[in-house]
Amino acid sequence: MADQPQDMISLNHPDATRIDVAGGKAGRLAVLLAAGFPVPEGFVLTTAVFERFLTFHGLGQEVTAEQVMRSPLPDDLRLVLASKLKELGDGPLAVRSSGVAEDLAGASYAGQYETILGVEGLTAVEEAVRHCWASAFSERVRSYRHQRGEAGAAPMAVLVQRLIQADAAGVAFTANPVTGDPDDTIVSAVRGLGERLVSGEASPDEWIVRAGRAECRSQPENALQESQVREVAEMARRIEAHFGSPQDVEWAIAGGSIYALQARPITTLPEARPTPGEELSPRDWLTRGEVPAGFWAREDHFPLPITPMFASMVTGIASFGFRAAFDELSIPAPARQYVVVDGYAYGGSWPDAQRPTREGLAAFEEKVATQHWRSVLGRWPQIRRGAIEILRQIQGMDLGALSDDDLHGHIRDLDGHLRDWMAVHFTNNISAVPPLHAFATSCQERLGLQDTEALELLAGASEASSRSATLMEGLAAKVIAQPLLRAALDRADAASRSEIQELFRPYLEEYGWRSPEFEFCLPTAAEQPEQVVQLLREAVTRLEAGKGGAAEAARQRTETRIAQLKVQLPDDAARAGFEARVRETQQVYGVRDDDVGLTLWGLGLMRQALLEAGRRLTERGILADRGQVLFLLPRDLDEALSATPAPDLRERADIRHADFLRQQTTDPPHVFGAAPGPPPPLPLSDDARRVLAALAWFRNRMGAAAPQPAEGQELRGLGASSGAYRGLARVIRAVDELDRVGPGEVLICPTTNPSWTEVFARIGALVADGGGILSHPAILAREFGIPAVLGTWTATKTIPDGAVVEVDGSAGLVRWTDVEL
């Protein structure tokens, strides 16, 4: 049989750079080889060989690793393998798994698949290849894929290379994996093969390279000279520049030459923090008192100052999530990053972002052509189930029974889960953009609808947005149906309340531990059950007054409006096409608030873990009270839980707390830096350009534009949910003030998130400082059918509490007077 490209190909073959053909590991090495990097010679058994092998033996997705090992290569493939080995020549080889899902930005699969070193001869290579294939069906890989919401085995290629008889080998990280500092390159090295490092057989030399200077942290192996360390770091940095993101590079040195053995994105990079021992003022955390270079705009998801612990953790998580999403979808643009300046969050990108490579553009074209967004959104239900299982396990933990080390590890693990869920959230959100944009464009072209009008046709699709209010009204209906429960709800004694609290236990299990804000400083519903009793009482009052079911009423209005619009279309085919597009877009739209609920749940559980750490540190005199832990940084907490003796952190926390209170009285700039001009044109297909246009459309409608000054007693913003309403203004700054908002009042607030759902069931309209027509407040307003004006930036500062407000959600206009109704 002739050697066909789809069977076994040299690493320098053009198809070897394709992930679907050669897998992640081989594909990335082929890209580096084509770019001139020193990569050992080799060839690839492509994914087509893997599929032919399974088909030949009648093996499906339920095959076991043992069955794969017992099944020989078909004779024709064995002949091709023998030919390829002859071309490669004698000598020991490295046989490496190269899964299609491996070494990607969203998931490294590090340590999940097999690598066999020192293989010689056809029989041994064939056996090693089967070992690699079998690893795709191992229990550890099945478990890993299940946690990520991925079913079955991913396609597998196998890379066969000359084994470098290394004098020294190791790994190089182009960003500090502990502190997240992008200016550090960390080089670990051992004598001989790098397998001694990976297996844990040897403790490596550790070097840190910054600005061309190499500093040795430990040197038990004495494997490298300083000049060699710098050479390794320089090669790793060039690989980072080529791929456009921080890299984990495996390398080897033999005979004075350096080789790149593997390169993969760093998938768990923490937020950048000052290096240990660096003397900084407590108020200089994160930005070190300086405005970062580039263009940064206030992040309206966080319109208020944020605590140092939240900022240090979550700013890094959000930046990681955006990078992971852009990598998953191969978007040829810098991913949004987050920084904090004097307590306020800003979003933007660094000015030295890498331009997209030719390979990156090709990957983006492929994702567009295959509508990769469908695959991303399709795996959400399985990811959701796995995440909820993890959250329930964490929720059931007895934190007080953990040792300090275990609690410290638990906080780290939860931080890792939050990174995963934030990556899922941003990837889902961005994947929803192309169909949302296509739907809005179609509605404008065929029916003359503006964006807000088109999006209102999706009201009712985001069940997660209204589910907590619907669940509470269901409990209220039970109370109304049982006179004893109804009487117990009105009584104040503890005995009657216990019966009521038992009733809303299911509500607390699902929503009780979710953070009410994107923050750690506010208590969850489970910490203050009296708040839940009040929500239940309000739901009972609404139902008894015939004002319940706002979300269901909005859904019914949506269906009526869809039916009215269908009549305007010219024929049955157009009507059927419109109906199909509406239903598909509703399904996509429904994911957007569902996944952020997992992040809020995780944040609430992180709060509990941090407060447990704060309780212990308070008992030891390290903090004045447990709440001070939120004014530490993760490095402070690391030191307090592991150092002996632990430092006194009370003064440090007090200074940051005082700064936090001061920040709440400031009015920071809306932007820093000059807005960048339009990006240079990219050589892309029309379909790919449309996707980039959709992303720009989404970005412009997700957040608020620059603030417009109020004119007298009139303020303009973004009309996010149509309709007009007149009522009393209730100005609140945070979720803990929601009990001040009465039925039918106009909620004036900085922003909202899905945890605010219950208040939407009772208000008449919404006005917010932040948000755009695709933001969470807009979704909630449309779900409940109330007018909303967002993106005002100054509503909470200019509209008096108790004023009479007229809200025009169609025109994006708010007027107020001081006259009572």
C-alpha cells in the first residue's frame, strides 16, 4: 500500500500542522519546525490511522484500554510503519501521544496520555503506538473529559521522533506559574532526560530569568551553566511570541544544541502578583499605584470599588477566562484583560499584544467554517452537570474539620474551579455572538426591528434568569394553600419560623450559597435566612394581589409578538425560516445567564473558605476579626497559613480597609489612555469577517458607552427593555439595600447580576449606571417585561431617592421630578 498523507506523514509535511490530523502535541511541534525552531526529526501516525485501526477491529467508543492493547495493527499499516522507521534510521525513539484535544489553551491534558522513551525496533514501536492509543480510553482520561463535559474519546495521533540523548533537559514557563508575572521565565533543569523531572525522580535546578538576567534559586543537579539557562529562556520566549500566549516548553540540550520537545499554552496561570519579599505599600496592590499602559475603560460589571482579595483573585480569573475563550475559538484579536486602579476594575488590553500569526488565522477560518460555536454550546449541559456535582460536594464540606494545609489547598482548588467556570462562561458567551448577531441582523432586514426589539423576542428563553423568583413564588403558593403555614409566616417566634425555614430548604440548597454580588464581602442567603423569609413574604403578597408570574407573563407576550411578526412575512417559507431562527437563538440565549450562576455559586463558597481562614487567623491574633481576611492578598494568606511564626497582618488589613472606604467616595476616570484606532485589515474570508463584525457588535452592546451629563432633570442611557413606566425612585448602591425597594418602585442602582432576580418580580422599572442591551440587567428586565434604561453611569448620583421617575425604555430616557404621586 502506498504511503498516503492521511496515514503517516513526516513532521515537516504541511498537513502535520493541522490539529485534526496530527493532534495537539505534534501539530504544535510541526508549526515550530516550519518556523525554523530546532525540533527533533520524526513522523506522525495521523488520526486517520487511529480511526482505521478502530474500524478494522470493530472497536467503538466503549472499548477498553486492554482491548486496544490486544489488537494488532493491520498488516498494511504495519508495512507503512516499517517504511517510516527505515527512513528515520536506527537509534532509540520517543513515541508520544498527540490527542486532538491535547495541549490546547482551554485544556492541556497534561499527564493524561502516554509517552514512551527509548523505543527501538518495529515490534516495540508498534506496541508503544498501541499504548498511546489505549491511553485515550483509560479511566483517568475518561474522568478528565467527563469533568470538562466532553463525551467519548478524542481522536488520537501518535508522534514518533528521534530520542535526544540529552545532557540536560527540563521545562521553561514563559510566565511565572506561581505569581503570574509575565516578565519572569522559570527554567527547571535536570541532568539527562527530562523524564526524571516529570516523574518526580529528581529535584530540579530552578532558575528565574528576568530582563536577560538569570538568577539561580536552587541547584541540586548542577545541570546548566547560566549562559545555557539564558539560551533556553530566549528560545522559550521566541516560542511564546510565535504562538502569542504564555507557554510551557519542554526542552533538551545535547552536544551543545538546544531542542524544543513540546510547547503548550499555560492553562492555569494565576493573576500577576508582586514577587515574594517585594516591599510594597498595602495600597499599591495590583497596579502598584500606577495607571497601566494602554487603553482601559471602567468595567461596568464592577461599578463599585472591590476588595483586595476579590480583585487579586477574580481579576486574574476573568482575564484567564477571556484568554481561554479566545484561544478555544481562535479569535485573531487580543483577549480582554482586567486591571484594578485604586480599587476600580478596568477592562482593555496591553499595548504590546501580538499580531495574529498565519497559523492563528487559519485556525480561526476553520472554526468559522465548521461553526465551532455549535460544538461549544452543545457540550454545556454536560459541563453544567459536572460543575453542579462539584459545587454540591464543596457545599457539603466541613471546613472546620480541615487542617490549615488542607484548607489552604481547598482555597487553591476552588480558585482553579473558578478559573474553569469563568473560561466556560466567556467561551459560551462569545460562542453565542454569531447566532445572536445573525438573528438581530435578520430581524432588522426583514422586519425593520432595532436591536432591542429583536432581543425582546428572546424574553423567556433564559430560564435561569427568572428561575429563583419562579421557585420562590412556587413556595409562596404552598404557603397560601396551607393556612397554618400562612399564619406561621406572619408570626415572629422562632418555633413558627423553623417550619417556614424547612419549607424553603430546597431554595437554599440551590441558591443559598450563591454570592449576591461579584464580590466576597456580602453575606449569602444561607448566612441570613431572615432575608429569605422576607422574600417569601413578598412573594406571598404578590400572589395574593394577583401580581405574580411576571416571567411567565413576559414569555406569553413574547409568543404573541412573534405570532404578530410572522404575519408580516411574505410567505410560508419565510415564516418557517423566521420561526426556526427564533427558536435556535432562544436556545443559545438561554445559556448566557445559566453559566454565570455557577461562578456566583463558586464565589459564595470561596467566601466561606476565606472566612474560615479569617476565623482561624483571628483566634491566633493575626487578624482583628475574620472579615479582615478580605483585605489581604492571596500571598498574605499563603504566608499566614504556612509560615512559622505567622506575621501580624492587622495593620496591613486596616490600611487597605481604610483605602476601600475612601474609594467608595471617589469618582474615578471613565477611561485611561487613548482609544486605539481600528485594527489593520486581516486576510480573512467574508464569513470570518462577519464573525469579527459580530464580536464588535456584541462588545458595543454589552457595556455602557462614555457617560453623558444630565441635562436638568433628564438623563440619557441605553434603552435595553422597551415600555414606559412612572413611579417612585429607590436608589440603592448594593444588594444589602434591596429590602428598601418597595413594590412598583423604580430601582436605581449601579448594576445587577442574576442573584438579584427576586427584586425584578416586584419593581416597575430599572435604571442602572452600567450595562448594555446584552448585559445581565437587560436580560433580567426583558425576562420580567419591565422597562429598563442602562449605561447612564451617573443615575445613582443624580436621581434623588424618592423622586418621581418616568422611565422610557424604548428611547433610553429618564426624567424625574420631586412631586409626589
